[in-house]
Amino acid sequence: MSAAWPTVLLGDLLRRSERTVLLHPETTYKEVTVRMNGKGVVERRQVQGVEIASDRRYEASAGQFIISRIDARNGASGLIPEELNGAVVTNDFPLFDVTKDRLEPAFLNWMSKTASFVDLCKRASEGTTNRVRLSEDRFKALEIALPPPCEQRRIVARIEALAEKLGEASKLRRDVDTEIRSLPRAILSSDKSGRRIKVREFASLRAPDVSVVPTEQYHFAGVYCFGRGVFPSVRKMGSEFAYPRLTRLRARNFVYPKLMAWEGALGMVPANCNQLVVSTEFPVFEIDESIMLSEVVDTYFRSPEIWPSLSGQSGGTNVRRRRLNPQDFLKLEIPWPAESTQRAIRDSVNRIANITQLQNQTTATLDAMLPAILDKAFKGEL
């Protein structure tokens, strides 16, 4: 924080709110939580008074500063938003009224997202490894550099203008991502050949081929729901799980978890998951690409309109416990586009992969810009 600004004790700027509310059993209350890493103050849940153990809770007001005793050292602090005015919190989330003639609440809110403020909170936390908590007395004894209110307002306006532009850039990137990812599905739906084929005619179920050794480590793959594909997951020693055998993935295989296929958890194995392993709860299929390209299979099963039919194929009465048996999967009939359409889908998928790599780099740059802006702002350089 800027050395040119005078320093002030937080205790001189924040006054602990002791306002509580008597809880009525049949009244519904909003509960508050604070996300780590400066991600904001949000609603945790809505509950009836009868579900809350105590008969009183602290009552939050819009514009108050709130901080998590447990996760202050991880950037869990911020302002109560308007939509959570009147919500209730436990003593684990102290509430403070801001002395507004000296400190602009928005200035404090942005300051709380900086690495330097989080470092102060770490210094104000105490306890054992598993019980580190913010000391309120030590927190209020912290000093911050504080410019005059008019300068605070100028800095806040500048930060918010830049943050808005970053938000617009991030939204544009997300919109572009959505548009380009819809291209392979559009190509598939445009095929007019009308041909269809059963999955078993181009896919064969692979048998598990890895015998688990307790003293060896295994790198697992996972499959995201909602068509988000296959990804590298956790590493585990053989002694940490009960499966005696696993399946080692090969790039361009097709895989899904039996339990979550109906939520769109299916996908082609990408190059960065080649040679990773999955449990026997994940059927793995070899694709005969002389008949059907893997990208076509991947595109079809990433389409949200397909997933309800997978739920119907899955056994089990409880929808969340339905499992897609691999033999039922092989019986499915899907479109069999012309070779030219298949190649067009493959080419578009490859181009999207290249674009996504560039977008990921852009996202990382955008994510780093706001912390850099805040660092300059609170050094008096903005």
C-alpha cells in the first residue's frame, strides 16, 4: 500500500456490529457465507428458524464488512450485498460497520481483494495448524494506508471502470467459446444422408488391462458432466483403492462413467490423457475409425439433447443411481454421416482445440490483470 498515504488502525475505521435477531421457528432466513480468494459474499442457503441450533443470530446489513475467522488468511472477506440485507450469520463471520466519513466501503472492498490485505489477515490469525483463526483484536490493530475520501472515490471509480472492461472481455471470450463449440454439432446435424448405425458396429469394449500393485502410483482420468470431456484427474497409490484391475486409456478411445453418462459425462480421450487409467466403473471403447471417426462419436454424445435418451437406457429406479451398461450403450443407434461430413467434423474439432489453447492463454492473462490493477491502485500508482 502507498507509503505516501497516512496509516490508520482498522479498529478506528471499523466498529463491530453486535446486532442480533431472535429467530422464529417458522420464518425463513438467508444464511451468508464468504468465498475465498476475494470471490465475494454470497447466500449459503435458506433455512427455517427451527433448523438453526441457536435462538439468535447476528443480522447482516447491506454495506457492512464481513470476514471469515477461519478463512480470512485465504482472502474470505468483503461487503454484504443488497440482496443479503437482513441475512443471518454465525459468530464465525464477524460483521463491521464502516466509518463512512473516513473510509469508503467500496474502497475497503477492493482493498480486501489484494494480496497485501490478505497478508495482513494472515498476520492477524493465530492457532494450531488445524485451528488457525482470525484474532479480532489483532485484526483491529492492523494498520492500512488510507488516502482522503475524495481520492478513495477516484480510485474506486477507476478500478470499477477497468473491472467492467475486463468483465466484458471475459464475457466475449465465453460467448466465442460457446459459438465455436457448437460448430461440430451444426455440421453433424446438416448431414442429409439419413444413415444410422448401431454403436456396436464401430466400437468394441476394451477389457481392463492393468493389474493393480499396491506399491505403485496410478494417474487417473475423469470425465466431466455436461459434455465437458475427459480430463487428467488424481494420482493414487494402489493401496488407496479397492479395484484389482484398471483400464489404461489410449488417445481417441471413447469412455464414460456408468453412473453419470445420463448427465453428459462421455467423451473421446484427448492426447493429454493418453496412458492414464480409469476404474472398471468407466467402460472404455476402441473406435474403428475406418467406419466412424472418434470426433463424430464425441460430437454426438456431447449434444445435450441426447442425454435424456441415455437416462432411459440406464438401469435403476432412482434417476441419480441409473447406470449406463456398456452392452446397452453398444445397442444405441446414432447418425452415420457421409465421409466428407465426418472429415469436416474432425477438422473443426481440431481447429477448436487450437483456438481453445489460445483462449486459455488469454483467460490466464485476463485473470492476472485485475490483481495487477489492484496492486497498482493501492500503491497509489493508478
